Amino acid sequence: MAKQLKPTAMVTGIVRFSYVNVFTPKAFNENDTPKYNVSILIPKSDTETIQMVKSCIQQALQEGIGKLGGSIPKVWKDPLRDGDTDGPDDEAYEGHYFLNASSTRAPGAVKKVAGKAVKMDEDEFYSGCYGLASINFYAFNVKNKGIACGLNNIMKTDDGERLGGGGASAAEDFGLEESEGEDFL
């Protein structure tokens, strides 16, 4: 169930995560500031989350009029995109809307254990898992104008099939059973 935090901030309903980069910031171009980022896949059936995202975007447009040049531009970059038409050539995006969320600050990355937030290890959160995302929207006017999606925090709720080929384990590749200990001999 989606939750409104502020007029331009919210927590999504259950989403799927892709292109996960939430533990180490990465710069996509040489002169870019390194950022944490993730692609958030929202099922088209989750109309509550989608409507809340659209409402936050509209509020961010209104609040950002000054930054956008005094009025809402006729053409602006919308962070909510349709995975069926605008997504990468990836079947995981089919039937979903998606947002690319980023931040220069490391997001809180937790899982729920016995009703408490427990910090996740890096190997627990991966492209393909499911969870909730705390995000915010804001106007930008650099090279072009639009609304960006900021990444605040994430919470893993369920495992999912790894996206991007995640790869087999070494034991699987070599046709061996997994070992629990360090039995070398």
C-alpha cells in the first residue's frame, strides 16, 4: 500500500528493483557526480502507487515553477515512463511503469525482521528483488527541464528471480554441491 509522506514525497507499494546501485555511488560519465540509483518497476495493476506518483509529479511541477522559468514548460522530462514502450529491451519491464531514482546520499537499505528495520548486506539487495521505495520528486533545469525522482530509502520485502543474468554460482558452473564450511581436503 502506497503512503504519502509530503506533497512531493511518498513510499511506493510493492515494486521490483532493477539496475540496482544502492551501496556504492557510480558516475555514468567522467565529469558526473557519483550517485546511488535504482530503477523502480511499478506494476500497472498498482493504480494506487501510480496515481500517487502522478500527484507528486504534478505537485513538484507547481512547486518548481520558479526553477522551470516561471511556468510549466510545454515539453518537460517526466520521470514516470511506460515499460511497454519506453523501457529497455527487457521483458521484466513489460506491464510496468518505471522510475529511475537517484541520490548523492546513500539510501537507507533495510529489511523487516520481527517488526524492526535491519540493515541489509550488499548481497541481499539485487536487481530482481521486491520491496518498497521512499522517493521524492523535484524540478530541475539543467540542459533540459523536468521533474527528477530522488531516492531516499529502500526496504526489501521478497526475493525474486535475478535480472540481468545474475549468473550461476561457482558450484553450479562446475557441477558441484554447495558446501557450508571450508572443507578443502
